Amino acid sequence: MFLQRSAITAARRTVPRFAARRTFVSSIVRREQQHPKSDPPKAVGHSASSPSVLEGYKKLDEIKTMEDLTAPGAKPGTVPTDIEQATGLERLELLGKMQGIDVFDMRPLDASRVGTLADPIVVNAAGNEQYVGCTGCPADSHNVLWITLTREEPLTRCMECGSAYKMHYVGPADDGHAHDHPANPYPRPKNMADFIKEDYLNA
């Protein structure tokens, strides 16, 4: 009876090992057959099996005029997606995201230092005005204070922490919406920057 139990135990151990070896080897062969080594390159951030999101759409370096930012529209009988109906700046932003490019540079500003008038924190802007939310240094040292930078006054300071910000205009050289408006006859209202003593200007 002892020999009979030993034979049954040995049979139970050898059969699964043999089956497992064959299954493991055959699975390697099947995996190599399903995924050939010469896969065509795909867009960054997408798996090799999914189609490229840029197929049929222009890349950022191919956009030259406003007509390039016109949407093709959806096929009849279908609901349009964002990329099929977006135009203008929205389409430019979507095409940039499809390539992994942040067109409007939405990264947070440098909060590792306090900007000075000699070395301010530079803020890029494509329009005549840019709003900056300052939270101090280090970040979240005080509540958010919104500061307005303009092309006429590109440099200003935060009223709470004194950090200086400077607007760097990256938009078009000429303003197509000016239409030769007359100059503003009213003077600019004074703010806290007009009352800074000269001893503290470069502090």
C-alpha cells in the first residue's frame, strides 16, 4: 500500500511539470508570431497597436495660414468630435496636444525665488495684457494676488511679497484690431507701484 501511494504521488508531480514546460515554450512561440519586431513607428504616447492620432491632420510646423485651422467637419450621419469641429486657436491647441506640445505654455511660473526689478520673473504673453497670479515664495506663502501686466507697463511687483514680474510679448508685431483708435485722454489711475520709495526700487 505504501508503494501504491508513492507511485500516485510521483505521477501527480511529473505530469504538471511536463505540461507546464510545453505550455510555456509554446506561449513564447505564439507571442513572437503575434508581435513582429519590425513595427512601424507610432506617435509618441500611444501604443504600437493603436493607430496614430496625427493621421489625416496637419502638424504644427505645417500650419501657415488661418485656413489651415479650419475644421473639415464630420461625415454625414455622424456626431462630430472636437478635432473635427474645432477651429482657430482651439484647433491649434488640440493639434498641439496631439503632438505632446503645450501651445499656450500652461506651466506654473517659477516660484523658487523672489523676482527683483533687476532680475524679474519673465511671463510670456501673446496679447496686450497678461494676468499673473502670485502666491509668494515659496509657493502658497500667501493668498493669490492677481497682477495685470501690459505692453505699456510690462514690469510690476506683487503688493504682498514684492516679487517682480515682467511681461515678454511674443505676439504679432502689429495689432490688427487697433483700427486707429484715439489715445485714451484719461490718465492711468495710480496704484501701489507709484508710491514705492526710490530706496526700495531695486530691493
